[in-house]
Amino acid sequence: QSVLTQPPSVSGAPGQRVTISCTGSSSNIGAGYDVHWYQQLPGTAPKLLIYGNSNRPSGVPDRFSGSKSGTSASLAISGLQAEDEADYYCQSYDSSLSGYVFGTGTKVTVL
Amino acid sequence: QVTLKESGPVLVKPTETLTLTCTVSGFSLSNARMGVSWIRQPPGKALEWLAHIFSNDEKSYSTSLKSRLTISKDTSKSQVVLTMTNMDPVDTATYYCARMTDSSRGGWFDPWGQGTLVTVSS
């Protein structure tokens, strides 16, 4: 059972900007734990997209950006491309559960 | 190049015990700040973290599954093993292992193995 809530789906036309929210609580994001984001293309394993709230691993386009504020975090995709169509998950640590938690996942559709 | 690969049965019967092995390469299981987690994903559903083993052999488990899980490692073989007892059809999922870079503010998983689909059925 996910403790981080994401919208089930977002969509946009090619070239547009979309954002995905990740809402947590005072025991995870609000407690100061970092948020990380993953992209899961159909039929493949998740891939790290953003770590430490806003850092991009080598090879990730700068069209992807992350931010965090209070008990929430956001992933933004600018200049949306067809290859960005995938599921996206946020992840953090929860002190009440003493473990790692994932978001409910968001499917991005490119119109 | 860091890689992880899961192996184990594709089909288990209800009440049986599942044993999965994650074989890693490109890093040592004794590296500080590095550990390995198991994460699963039922078909069409979200990711769920299961267990983690740190470089110092400290272990951490999902509170909801703790009674059924055991994680261990063999550093010399570069392997991490997860056992899950009393399997049920709801445990049908793709099981991933992933390297975690530890941080005081909560670590992240990178890279991930390709995953292995485990079906629980009689």
C-alpha cells in the first residue's frame, strides 16, 4: 500500500510541459527525506530519473526536473516527446514505517 | 559497469517458500554506502519495497511483510538472497533487485535488475 500519492495519469501534446505531483506526509517527505523519481517504459525495469529531489544522473536529458516543498514533490517534463510515454514513480523514506516507500505511479501519455 | 540479475523459480505453489537470488557485478557488496534491495510489482500495479541489506550486513524489512521475509548476502559470491514464506496468489509479481546508494536523507535505487516474474498458482 503506497503512502505517497500521485495522479493516475497526465497527458500532453508533443512539446508541452507536464508536471507530476507526489504527496506525502510528515513522516516521509515532510520529515526532510529526499524524493527520487523513476521512469518505467513499457515492459522494462524502472530507471532512475531524478535523485536527491532535483539531481539528474548522467545521461538524463535536462527536460526532466524535480523539486520538493513541504510534504510534496514534483517532476516536470518540458518539451514532451513521444519517447517520454511511460509510468513514473516517486520514492522516499518513511520514518514511521522504517522503510522505503514508492508513489502510486503516474502514466504519462503523449497525445 | 554495474549490473544486477535476478534468478529463481517462475512458478510456485501456494504455501510454498520462494527463494530468489540477485547476482551483482561491477561493485562489491561490502562497499560502504551501497546496499541491495528487493522490490516487487504485481501486474499492472505500483512498485512495493520489500527488504534491504546494507554493506555492514544490517537488514531492513517492509513492516507489512516482515514476518515472511529473510534477506541475506554472500559477499564472496556477489549474491543477495531473498526468501519469502507462505506464498499466496496475491504475491504474483515481477520481483526486482536494485542497488541502493545510501544517504542520511534516504537513499535511491540505481541500477535495477531486469526483474523476474513469479507466478503463484496451484
